[in-house]
Amino acid sequence: MAAAHPPRPAAPLRILTAVPVCDGHDSAVTTINIELARHGLEVIYLGYHQSAAAIVRAAIQEDVNVVGLSSYNGGHIVFFKEVADQLKKSGNGDIPVFGGGGGTITKADERVMKRQGTDRIYFAGTPLDAMMAEIKKDYARAAKPNAKFKGDRALARAITIAESGLGTRHLSLVTSPQKSRRCFVVGVAGPGGAGKSTLIDELTSRFLRSNPTGRIALLANDPSHPDSGGAILGDRVSAIYAQDDRVFFRSLATRGNLTGLSAAAPAAIDILKQSGEFDLIFVESVGVGQESDPFRIFGKGRKLVDATLFVLAPYYGGLIQLQKIALLNGADLVALNKCDHPMAHTAKAEIQARLDQNHREQKLHPTTAAKHFDPGVDALFTAIAKLGRLDVSRGGEKACSMEVSS
Amino acid sequence: MSALGKIADSVDAYNKFVAAEVARARTEEKFAAELRAKWAKLHASIEMTSSPTGTPLPRLALPSTDEPGAIAEYLLGQGFPGQFPYATAAYREMYLDREVERADPSALASSAAAAKSPRAEVSPRHPAKVNEEPMRLFAGLGLAEDTNARFKYLQRHQKSLRLSTAFDGPTLYGLDSDHEGVLGKVGEGGVAIDTVEDMTRLFAGFDLTRTDASVSMTMNAPAPVILAMFIAAAKHRFGPGCVPNLRGTIQADMLKEVQAQNEVIFPVDASLRFLCDMIEWCVPNMPKWYPVSISGYHIAEAGATPVQQAAFTLSNGFTYAGLLKARGADVNAFGPRLSFFLDCGLDVEYLVLGRVCRRLWAIGMRDVFGADAKAQILKLHTQTSGRSLIAAEFQNNLTRTGLELMMAYMNYTNSCHSNSADEPFTTPTEKYALLASHGQSIILEESGVFKHTMNLFGGAPGLLALERQVEKGILDVFREMDTLGGVIAAMEQRYQRSKIQEAGHNYEKQIYAGQRPIIGLNKYVSHEPLPSVPLARTSPTKQRLQVSRLKAFKQKHTKKSPDALQKLENVARSGGNVFGELVNTVEVCSLGQITACLTNVVGKFRPMV
């Protein structure tokens, strides 16, 4: 009999890419992101104009194999050193940093930068295939438990282990008997392009404002490319409020799992809950269709989440299409996002009518997440807080300082 | 249909009109006679000159024809220089040698339309101004005094006062030099400006009220704050009456920032509001100032093809015109205050890009926005392509830039910046900045190509064929964006960004595959070691000095700044003109304080993936 299980392919290498603070040159990094994903890497792209602190935070939470920086407007010697130093100081010096800057980084700079903790500099004219092969070879590593990791990195490593299919026996490392916060887990699903990520980010800002000490975790699931196995996990780029130490953000590639979540998502949820760190967890599914049930809310088994938020945009295609969406029956909360769209008026009425058929007193929340300070998002957050009995009394408008640099 | 669809239709309608007029010229004897008479008059107005070797030449070349259809085709399709639809040139006799008025937007705006004599009347308001130099050399490094010294160095070779400022990263993102984590970027790639005091140091020793002075600032998201600082600094030095005399340009093109360059602070609607506030304030108060420079440069540098560059830039310009008009502004008042900025690379389309853009802008402004002649003219600044320069065998960059300059001048750009050969490694060092400036002088002053006869090339069959193709390509993009709901709707759908990224990716792939030869990089490579050029870098001591100056400024104004910020916040919240208040706020507040205040009111920009 043929072997039932082919050998498990090595887990994809995870890389964080970013452009340093005060630098908006993203055309090189965009090209390189595409190439990395094409070569089977999971690319967590943080975006341009990123501070060293934000890069280090993301590298830790994403438990990446390596950080790649693309710098084009100078100051690279100081900046690369700052990233390497902060990684080291926080006990995460095992994460190497490499980078490139076309011609702006000279050979002489490279010598200084290597002495100061940068692993490698790529110069203009390096063939992309050679670069990819080198990255894959040099930065591969096994995701083993490491007792030295503390805080978010320990959580992140536990999730990495869960992702590599080695089970959850590492869970004990992150369980903290001292911290036992009540944690409310909200699953967020909806079709691709409905604005789930933006809505979650706006809800995150409401949480941070209303609770000046609490922490929130976000699990963002995105599809892997079926051919290369790589993925560009870009949710962090537009998650402007997630750049805060009180936010734990983890991007998960689905790696061929077709449920709408990574196969490791249930374990990752358990890890985050067990840590006792978080008051609220949002789990974002990939864009889902009519009969998906990523959070297992139908049927008799244990649900993955405490509540489900279904998000859709006004262009869902008509009444019949609405009828087919199973999650509209099961969702605890339904948001119609992009309400500044001309079709929103009709959509509101149609969706509310569709919800009324369920006799569950589901109320539709109209939101325009792309608009800052949207009152619809305020109302949705209040509804979530009520449902999860979140402590939101301690905060106030000033609790979340608006960081000027993203 | 969005304005873009109407503009594309208006161009088609205009082209049909030209074709009909050409046919009429060939069939209607009366019309043919009129055209011949006009043609003879134009020919008679052309003065003769001669080359240094004694060859007699006309100061303006016209197609050599007497056939009425060809005359109509030229006059209506291309336009006599300075006449609708301006494909040939925005003004007559640009770049010509001595004693003749060269292109000057503000001086000629009043005289060009009526110019019958080949020697355009010099505007009576500027009796001293005769020659408008097109050369603008972009400079910015270190602290304000370092850039000031570079300005003085570059200025030695210019007849008129031309100061073009590059800012460092923290300034471009509206951050103070003491913002956490930005110290290494202070003074890198441009000058660090935190306060009105820095602005005063930047232009120390220059008489900004000279009629031949022109200051340009490559500044976008914080442009209103920086221009307010410029005004405040000028008032301190020259008195409050100087403001209407300040001449220059600030880039302030937020649409292209969102589409390509990524220096965005506030959400799109707030960014556009602050920009429109500034334009509306400048139109009556600073009649010689260009409060926006609608820029394709960064769109092209980020990867766009020449056609995409032109299409996105023009469509952004039409969008600003639409926004201002919707706010009740008069197109004939703000129209002449809009200026444009294009990249010029080595692709063949660059031979005609400026010409095609002038034509499309003129038709759209006239036929869709109802603009009069002064508001139809696209005033163009060109910069040679930074992306075309490479580090390997970098002295080849001198040839690349020289060729790009030649093409920019063939498009009769109103002003021009030439890149330094060492830019792939560093902010230009003195040596290469000077070579870049001399490149322009060699082409315009040393060579005879441009100084004796205007329009040596216009109307050549190859150029006309290219113009038609490029125009068609641009209109196709307009129509595609129209189906998406116009420029801003398309932008929200990431249309421009994804097109630019796709084109940039293709460009890189072509280089890697060797389909796009880059000498010294993928063809005829001589494997020379990278050169060691002296780098213009800002020392940590200077960076700390900037921070200590900023802290002293904040300390000095610690009592007054909270009130000033509160006033600004009130204006921003009540929907008033933010720029009108910024002029006061900058007296006692730093750039970073102002950015933080406005961010609290309008929120932050959310980047698009």
C-alpha cells in the first residue's frame, strides 16, 4: 500500500519586509515581495515609513526567520543598527536583518553596517533569482521551542510551532497562572474586499481608547499561493492602530487549508487565550463565500470563537445572493461596511430584511471604516463590548495617543 | 460620466474639428485665402538671425508649406508657439539667445496672448526681467545653513535667483527632528526644517523679493505648514508687504503622493482640503506663487510608463481643477496658478510627452472647464530621470542626463532640473551638481541647437506619429478611469497604484532579462569596482545641533504655542481656511507640533497595500 501521508514539506520561511521611517520608496520592496512569495516564502509586509520599534515589534510577533529592509533615502547606517540593537536588547537577536538600497548603500557603508549587526547588503544588479536562492538557503531554520523567549516572542513561537503541525504541547510555556483575564474572542468573516481589515483596525483603535491598560490580539488569516506555497501577508500595512505594544498582531497563511482559516488558527486562539494577556481577540478569516463556516458556528462541536461578526459591502449582487449567505443566519453581529457607497441605501434595507427572517433580533450595523471617527464603527464597538462584557469604563478620548508616525 | 470621460470626448471632438477644418481649407477658397494671408503675416513677423558661422536662420521655424490644409493642420492641430492648443510651445521664442524674452509664466501671462511682435513686450510690472532662465537646480542637504551654502555655490553660475529646495525625510513626513527614531534621517537627502527659524536660515542672504527670484520647494503633505513658514520668514526679513511679491512654486501634489510617492500624513479628503485651502489663500494673496506643481515625476520614478505618467498627471490636474471649481473658485483665477512637473527618461515617448500634455490640458481646460487663454496653458517643469541613473560605471550617467535634457528642451519645458551623476549613491556632491548645471548651459548656451531658432523639430513626421500614439494611449487611460468613477474613485480602487507597480515590475524584469539594455549593468559590463565618491552625509553632531535648536525654539514659545495650536484646531474643526491660520501658528509652533494637532482633528492616512 502506498504511503498515505507524503512527507510533510518544510514549513515556508517567514520574512518581514519594510521600508524605514521617513522613506516612502516602495517600488523595490514591492517587486521583491512578489518575487519572495513566488519563491515560496511567506512575506509579512509592514509597509513604508516604518519606525525601528514597529519593525522589531512585528518581527517578534510574527516570529519571522529574517527581516529585510529596503532603504532609499539615506540614514541607513543608523537605522539598520537601531533595528539590530532593539532586536538584540529585547532578547530576539536570533532574528537576522538584511537589506538593500540600490546605489544608496555603498560598499564602505556595508562594512560598517555588518560590524554593527546587519547580516547582508544586496547591491543594485544582484540577480533576483540568486538573491532568492540565497535567502531561502541561509535563513531557513526549524521552529523549535525556545525557553529563552519571553513575552510576545514566546507566544509567537508557540503559534509558529502550531503552524508547523507539531501540535500544541508547547502551550504550557505560554500559560501564565498569574494572569487570568477573561478573554472575548470575535471571529470576523466576510467576502474579500468588504473592508474587514480596515474595520478591525478601527475597532482596535476604539478598544485602545476605551481601555487604557488592556491588550488586544489580532489573528489575520490570508491565503497561500496554491502553486508556490508562498504568500504576501499585507494586512499590517493598513493596520495603522495595530502599531502599539498593546496590540499583538499575527498573520497566518492558510498553507492549503480551505476552511477560511489556517489549520493552526484553533491552536493559535488557544495559545492567545491561555496566555492571559488579552481582553479581546479578533480572528479575521480569508475572504469567504456563501457556505463557509470558518469559525465552526454551525453544528454541535465547540465553536472556535465566542461571537461572530459578518462584514459585507453594498455590492453583494442582489437579494438572491444575500439569501445564500449562511453566515448571515449564524452571525451575532452583521456590519454593512462602505456605507458611503451609492448602493448602501438599498443594501441596508435588503440586509435588514434578510436578518429579520432569522428571528434572532440581529441588528445591522452600517459602518464606513475608511472614514476616520465613523460613528457607525463607534456603535459597532459598543455592541461588541456589550456582548463580550468588556470593561470599557476606564478609558477616554485621550487614552490612545495618536502616534504621528505610523 | 466623470470629468475625465468628458475631457477624452472633448479631445476627440477637437481632433474631428481640426480634420473638418483641414478639409474645408482644401475645398473652400475663401477660407484657404484667409489661411494663406494669416500664414504670410506670421512668416513676416519672424525675424532673422544668423549662426556664429554665418548661416542665416529664422528665429522661429514654421512648416515649409503653402498648402491651406497643411497650414490649418499646423495652426489648429499643433498651434503656433504660444497659441492654442500649445503643442509647439507655451510661449513664443523660448530659449533664444539674448535680448529676447524667454519663457516666463508670470511675466508673459499678461503679454503672450497679445504678442504680435516677435519681441514680446516685457511686462510693465517687471521692467528688469528679460531673460527667464529655465535652469533650476534642486538642492538640499544637512541643516539650513548647509543648504544655504549650496544655494550660494550653485547660484554663482546663474544670472537670476533660482532656489530649489529638497527636504529631508522627517520634514517630508511632518515630523520634528526630535521625533523618536528619526535622528539618523535628519538632514539626509534634503534639508531639515522644523521651525520658522530654520526657514530664515535657509534663505539668509538672498533677496527673495527680487523680480527675478524664484524659489521652489519639493514638499507635499506638510506643504501648507512649510509655505506658511516661508511666508513668515519672508515677512520677518522684508516686511509684511513682501508677500504678494514672493515668486516660486511648492509641489503640494497630494494625489500623486497617494498614488506613487507615499508621503502622506492625513486621510485623502483632509489632505485635499488643506491643499485647496492653501491654493485659495495664495491665489489672491500671492499672485506670483504657484501653490501646486502637479507632478508626474514620482509617478514615473515609481514605475509608470511615459503614457501612464502623462495620463495620471493630467487627470490629477483636472481633478484639482474640479475640486476648486466645486468649492466655488474661479477657473480663470486659479487656472494660471497650476503648474506641472514631468519626468524625462530615455524611452522614446519622452520626445513628445510635454507637447502632448500641453495640448490635452489646453483642450480640456477650454472645452470642459471653460477656461480662458491664460488658464489653458500648461506650464511645465521637467527633471531628468533619477531612475535611469545607475551606480555601476556611474560616469555614464552624464550622457544619460545630457540626452534627457536634450529631449526635455525639445519639448520646450519652461524650467528644468538636471540630475547629478552621483545621485545613485548620494545627495549630489558639489562636483557633480556643478557638472549637471553645466550640462544645461552646454546645451542651451554653448551649442547652437536651441539658441538661434525655435521649433527646429516640431512637426517632424516621426514626432507627429509618436504624438498621435501617445495621445491615444493617454485618452485610453482617461476612459478606463472614467469607467471606474474618475480619479479619486479609481484611486480608492488602487487603480493607479497597481498600474504603476505593474509597470515598475515589468521594467525591472526587462532589465534582469536583458531585454532593456542598461550599459554597464546588463550590457557591456566592465566589472569596475564601484567608485568611491565623497558622500554628502550629515554628521551626528549636526543632527544633534538641529535637535537642540528645535528644543530651544519650543522652550522659547512654550507659553504661546498651546493657544496657537488651539486656534488652529478650532479653525480645522469649524471647517475654516486652515492655511489662513497656519500663517500665524508657525510663528510659535514647530512642524511636528502642528502635524500632531491636525492629526488629532482629521486622523491619519491609512496606506493602501
